[in-house]
Amino acid sequence: MKISSEFSKYAQDYEYHNIIQEKVAQKVLSFVHNEPKNILDLGCGRGALVEKISWQYEHFVGVDFSKGMLALHPKSNKIECIYSDFNDIKLFKYLQHYTFDYILSASALQWAKDLESLFENIAKLGTPFSLAIFTSNTFKTLHETAGIRSPLRDQKTLYTLQEKYLNADFEVKNYSLQFETVQDMFRYIKKSGVSGSRNILSFKEMKHLMQSYPLDVLEFEVVFIHSR
């Protein structure tokens, strides 16, 4: 199953399983101080960012590769939703016809197939930005217990790439989410979409992982990259 398909499948449940993503969205917006009027949101999902914008804007463009998420995104004559993958070069050629005052992204860019190219395209737009990206230390203990490698990039890689193309402020923040049972924890992972559609463990291996996982929390690490 493609990642976009997974997000579409659980789009209706996503609102109730994205506690950390909501916190991340709030922090992304905390770096925005000049009340931009024309905004681009890369990986807009069901609209976590646009719902939290407290100022009056003129045009909000949200891009996402999940039709299910876009179907839940707020609609108005000020909001334009584009169904596209932010790794598609055609998307950025199309976006060059717009004038943006600010670029936002929360909890999405970690799934970029080619993050270097994406950062380069963001830089070419010449627009201030505030981005949040989950790192490989997300679910660190779970991955170590299962003996698997995270699909996400580490903090050092993200810093190097942003320094090359964006030359921005770089902040790391850690979150944790506690669960009453391990079953609740794994249900969260599946329903929230943060597993990235990586069903790489067999049923037997998953059962063993649930029995041997040493914590009652999940760890998350997020880097915030924003214009100086």
C-alpha cells in the first residue's frame, strides 16, 4: 500500500489520532509573525494548519497527495486545494505562477522521496517558510526493540540538507505520548498514518514486539526549520 493510500484509508479516523501532529502544527505557526496574506501549505492533510491561522489571509493553497485528506480539508473561496505529490517537479513549475508570502509544512516532508530536491525547490520560490519534519528518532525504542531501521532521516542529515539549500534556523523538539496498553499504542501507530505504510513485520514478529516493548510511551523527535 502506498503511503498516500494509507492516509486516505484512515482519513476519517485521523482527527482522533493526531495529538502530536496538532502540537507540531501549533509550533510551526508560532514562527510566523507577519500575518502573511498568501500562504502555501505542503502536505496540508485535513487542514490542521489552516484551521489554526488566527489572522485574515487572502489566499491559502494546500497541497497533498491524499484525496481522502483533501476531502476533509476546509473549503472556502480563499482556500485552494491541489492534489499532487510535493516531489513532482511539475508541481513546483505550476506553483511558480503564484505569489506566496509564506510556506508552511507540518508533519509531512519526512515522506519526501527526494528531500534534497524538495528543499532546492522550496528555496527557488524565494519565500519565508516554517517547516516541521519528523526524524529517525521517532519511535526510536520501538525500532530498536524490533531490530528494524527507521524509514526517516536522522537529525544530522536534515541539518546538512537545510544548511545547503535553506540556511535557516534549526530547532529540535522531543515529544512523548503515553498509552494505557501496548495494544492502544499500536492502534495509534496504524490509525495516525505515521507508520508510513511499512508493514515489514510478520504477525508473529508483531506479536513478539508487542509483548517485549519496554515502554508505555512512544517517542517523537521533530526538527523545525524556519526562516531567520
